[in-house]
Amino acid sequence: MLSIPYALDALNFLSADVRNLFGPFINVFLVTGQHWTQTDVGLVSTGSGLLGIALQTPIGAAIDVTRAKRAVIVATMAAMSLAALIIFAMPTFWPMALATSILALAGDAFVPAVAALTLGLVTKDVLARRLGRNSAFDHGGNIAIALVAGGVGYLFSQRVVFLLVPVFAALTSAAVLMIPAGAINHDRARDLGKDGANDGDAAGYGVLFRTRPLAIFAISALLFHFANAPLLPLVGQKLALQFPKEATAMMSFCMVAAQGVMLPIALLVGWRADRWGRRPIFLIAFAVLPIRAALYTLSDNAFWLLGVQLLDGVGAGIYQALTPLVIADVMRGTGRYNLAQGAVATTQGIGASISALAAGEVMDHFGYSVSFLFLAAAAAVGFFVFFALMPETRDEQAIAQARQAGTALLTGR
């Protein structure tokens, strides 16, 4: 039986293997293997994205209430396995629409469930370090599965890659069930009271609209994902058109390049977020994104594209590691942590879903370079919104406790 910190490590590592066998791999498979148009891919992505958006916030509210957080994670793994089998067996329009809808709903539940589980297992003074460690193991899993998927896709076919999902889903379920149910503080898991102490009832749903930093952060998240979500699929398609037989392998190389940077970035963010503050680190993520999008237009050379893709590791690495921490900051004591996670995920889902269709349309009519510049402009708007409006959110008391904790931070507990 693994200890709780190592079980969390395994959960994040293995679940990354499951979730990242979708996304860009689906897009490349449909465009290069099934000869779908960019617009058709965008329609499926947007349709499933809108379904996920509609249910994201209610699912977050349900995770605040439920005491079966481990069961939620196991259920999402089963759903993703089903979606993978549908993609493998029936890669036509309506079955793909069903599969991507299942994935959207499973993703709605999985990410806030893991964040809530983490919050319920560790105290506030070590939360930044533990979330950084979660993110690092997630990126490690991404690297591992990208290499495995690239090899499987090259030796067999892009389609066979999706059969890996049920295997890693079963391993992920085993990892989460190694965490004792009694170890989870369910008040702390929803950020109720001071460090999880039950100081009263949870705030009403209106807290989402009364919390100005949350609203600003949600708008920033929408703009970030609008600009970022289509970049990797577009780059993967560009490479796949040059190297059709190596399509899956080239996508894997793109993912490995970025994830290799994200892993140390996540550890650095977890280590320094309490000392440097959240805002200056986030500004780096927002600054890198428009630069990366614009650099893609300078050359079609595969080595150049892979080199620019390294910058994704900086921006997305910071975003993934800091987002649950910022939300915990601004929702402190409200008991609505997962509701707020759902609300932010809703806005970023809106951004990603709209951009999938918008970037596809721009690509089909004007080509790759105009698409990249279009996304760079959206990223620049996101930077200025965050810079002008978003305050620092760190809790000075928690920082003082973290400094006193010393070596306890290394355990993640």
C-alpha cells in the first residue's frame, strides 16, 4: 500500500497517461488518418465543448458536496475508457461526437475532483508545494505516454493508440483507491472555514459574482485558452502533413518537448509561489503565449516548430500549476472551492471551444500563418487584461506558516 503522498503522485502520473491520449491525438488522427476537414473537426470539438461548458459549474458544485471523491475519479476513468473504444471502433462523425461529449463530461469531473482530493489531504501551509508536485507528476505522465503512443502509432497505427486508454485507466483507479477514504477532510476539500475548520455554512452561489478577483481570473482564463488551445493541434497537423507516416510520432515529439519543460516549471512554481507571489509568475505565462504563437509563422522547418513548442512548457506549465492555488486563495473560507473551479473551467472551456471552430475556419480560408497571428493577438489581449486588473492573491499568513514548516514541505503532507 502506497503512502498518501506517493498515491497522489501515482494518481497524477497515471491519469495524465489517460487524458493525454485524447486531445491533439484525436485531431491529428481525424485530419490525417480519416481525412476530415478542419471545419468538421472544429464542429465536433465545439459541440462537445459546449456540452461540457453547460455542466462544468454544476459538476463543481456537486463535488463540493459529495464525500465520494475517489468514486468520482474512478467513474471518470471508466467513461474515458468507453470513449476510447468508440473512437477506435467507429471514427465517423456521430460516434465521434458522442465520444468527445463523454470526454468533456469526464474532464469536467476529473480535474476538480483531483484538486479537491488534494485540498482535503494537505494543509494550507504546504498546498502550493503539493499542487506543484501534482503538476510535475502530471507532466511526467504526459511525457511517458507521448513516447509510448508515438511508438505504438509508428509500429501499428494511429488508431491503435486509443486502446492504451483502458489499461492506464485501470491503473489510475487502483492508485486513487490506495488513498484511505478517512484521510480526506471534506470541509477542507471545499475550502470551508479557516484551513478547513467548519466555521459555518458554505457561502451561497452568489459568491461567484461578488468575488471580483475570481471574475477577473475567469476572463483571463478564457482569453488564455482561446489563444492556447488550438496551437498544438495546428502545429501537429502542420508536421503531420509533411510526415504522414510519422503523424502520431511527430505529435508525440511536440508533446514531449513541451512537457519536458513543464515538469521543472511546475516544481519551481510550487516552490516559489508563496515567496514571489502568484501574479508575477502568471504574467510570465501570459507574456510567453503571444510570442510563441507569432514565432510559429517564421518557418515550416520541423526543428523550428518543435523548438518553439518548448515555450508551451513555460506558459501552460505555469497556468496548470498555479490555477488551483489562485482559486483556493480567492475562495478561502467560502466552502465553494470546487464550484469556483467549475466556473473558471467553464470560462476557459468557452474560450477553447470557440477557438477550435474559429481557428479551424481561419485555417481553412487563410492558412496556418494567419491562424497563428490571429491567436497571438488574442493572447496579447489576455496579457493586458491580467496585467491591468488582476491583484495578488497569496495569503501572507499561509506564507509565514510555510516558511516555518521547513522540511515538512518536502513530504507534500
